[in-house]
Amino acid sequence: MENQYKIIHQSSIVVDLHNDYMEERVNHPEHRLFANSKHHTDLARLKEGGVNVQFFVIWTRPDDHENHFTRAVELIDILNHDIDECNGEIKLAGSYSDILSTVANGKIAAVLCLEGGQLIGDNVDNINKLYTHGMRYLTLAWNYGTEWCGGANDDDSKGLTQFGKQVINRLNELGVMIDVSHVNKKSLDDVLAHTEQTIIATHSGAYAVNPVKRNLRDEHIKEIARRGGIIGSVFYPYFLNNTDKATINDVMNHINYIRNLTGSVDCIALGSDFDGIEITPDGLENVSKFPNLTKALFDSGYKPDEITKILGQNALRVFKNICG
Ligand SMILES: [Zn+2]
């Protein structure tokens, strides 16, 4: 059927694990969620794209701020303000039941997440404060990591320190998902050795398809899958094929590879990185275009229940298990 993919898309809960709206918002204060965003994300286009659950990223450039924790709280206030401007159409969610009730009411659930260990300001107790504000995953490092966890551009000898292990322990105690996108190989190995917890990679591809540092090696993909975790398919052309031009087929190459490697779709999710990327694949230009990916999955022979898992059920499964 010509339109079957649309029916699958509309009947699925669509979850995007990684959106950098806040980065555009800070650089261009006139870009606002409720209307008028000039870049990848706003309310009207989230609705058009059938997005039901949007993770909004709080991020700081590591060399930009004296006190990253203070800046994180300021950015969270700005995000809450922008969500309020949407007149109830978007609601911050902190639990699985929050998400389900918001989606059942036809609204978009927003989930707060933080990208980069610098944001906790070298104090594990700040993790509790950020949790209270709504943080439900922490990306342990950005491209340049911290003293306690190496990032993708750091030396591969740099691993997780004792303090880093305390961070992992605190995240586990609170029920905050551990995101290893951007984490370098040594630190990722250390995280896996330190905890048995399910972990996630919110916006990464497969290294075997495109060997760049931000993509995941086979052994890490298999271990994330074995633990019941998820990998958000990222849309950044350089991560997809190492050029500045990509198509939905390039996104599908990573999805197909991970499905074949792990034997199921259960670890595959969406992590667009919209508004955090300056270029996008053809057909996935902004948040209104997610249905095109559903069409590509359908046309590639994925079954409706597999598509529903990739679009959101896998992410919701992990969120429910870890965040409650
Ligand atoms: Zn990122």
C-alpha cells in the first residue's frame, strides 16, 4: 500500500534522542521553539514530523565558560521558558508515565539531557541537582572530554578515572541513562568494565560502515545490544559517509549494518542531532522529515513492528527500565 508507512509512522510513538535546539537558540535568540525557528526545530515542524518525544540537549563548549554547572542551570531555565511559550503543546517529562500521558493527550513530551561531563562541574552532587531539573541522560564526554573521561578527540590512552567511576555510580543510583556517544575507546571500555548497567549511545553510527572516531566499533555495538541498550541513528553526513553530502540511504546503511551485526532491531533508535549539525542528508533536512525515514525503513522490508521499535519503542523500553 502506497501510504502504509504513513499509518505506521502516525501510530508509532516517535522518539528522537538528540536535538541541539538550544545551541541555535543561544546563538540566535530570535529562533524560538513556539514559532519562527529558522533552523531545524520548532513546534509546527515537530508536529508535522510526528515527533512525540523530543530529548533536548543542554551543551556548553568546554573552553567557553568558567562554571559549566551554573551555565547548565541557566540554559535549563531558558529551555523551560521556551517550552512555556508553546502554551502546553510541549511538556517536560521526567518519567515513563509522564511521557505516556503527555503523548496520549496529543502533546509532545520533552526530556532534558546534558551533553558533556564538564556540565556537572567536577562535583557529583551536582548530578542530583541536575536530576531534579529533569536530566534523564548524561553524555559522559563531548569531543574534548574532561579530566575524568576521554572524548572522541582525546588521546586514546585517556580513560575513566576514579572520579569518573563515582559519576557512573551516581547516575546509576538516580536512574539517569549513561550516554557514551562522543566517549573515546578507552573510556568506553572502562565504563563497560565498571558497570553492568544498560548504556546508550544517543547519536552515533557504525565504525565498520564509516571509520570516524564518533562511530561505534563492532564490539561496542554488540555489548550495548547485549545489555539491552540503544544506539540513536545520527543524521550527520560526516558520520554517515565522511563527506558533506548524504542521503537517507546512508542512514539506512548504518541501520542495516547494526541490525545484521546484532541480529535484531532491538538496539536501534533515532538520534538525529538536528540543530547540532550544519548540514543534513537529503530528505532529512529538519524535524518535519522523520516520515521519510519511516518510508525508507518500510521500503527496505522492515516489518511494521520493527519500524515501531526503531521509531520509539526501543528508546521507551530503556527509558522505562532506567528512569522509571
Ligand atoms: Zn553530540
